[in-house]
Amino acid sequence: MKLQCISDKTAIGLSMLCIAHCLLIPILIILIPSISGILSFNNEDFHKQILYLMVIFSLIALFIGFLNHNKLNVFLLGCFGLLLLISAVLTKVQIFGSLTEVILTVLGSSIVAFSHVKNYQLRQQHSTKNTA
């Protein structure tokens, strides 16, 4: 239970970091162009590192959660969010320019975060039912 809790919270944090990185870094670079040389996480390696960590923590938490509460839809929703993130980061989908990557990243991260919140809530409900 503790591993799932830590994994859920870590995956939510990584999702929020991904959204912040995707939306705030370009704004910072526009407002303060000289900061682009300082920001080492303004490259694609940082995106990939966040993604790898998010996939690991998400799959662990979602799978453990599924084993506890048996809600396949929460597991599949989280996997769908991860799929959107993977497609945004690794395939460089450019249907409508770089806006596509931003949309897929924000949407995927939001779905992943939502699925982990739901996973955490279901685990809490399941554990209180078992103790009552």
C-alpha cells in the first residue's frame, strides 16, 4: 500500500512538472531570452527523463491499485495518458506544428494525474472498507 501511495504521488508530481515545463519554460525564454543558456532542462533529454520516470512510477502505482480495487478503467485511463505523453515526446507529432506536442503533453499529463488521484482515492476507499 505504501509503495502505491508513494508511486501515485510521485507520478502526480511528475505530471505537474511536465505541464509546468511544457508551458512555463517557453514563456520564461520569451520574457528573459538570456535564461535559455542557463536552463539545462530546456532540451529534449529532460522531457525524456521525466517521461521515463513517469512511466515507471505510473505503471507501478496503477497496477498495484488495480490489484487492490479491480477498476480496470482507472488503469486503462492512466495508460492512455501515458500513451499520449509517449507520442508527444518520442514521436514528435507535428500535425499542427509544435502546438501538437504541447497539447498532447498537457492532455496526457492531466489524464495521468487524474488517473492517479482516482487510483489513490479508490485505494483509500478499499482500505477503509477492509478495516471496517
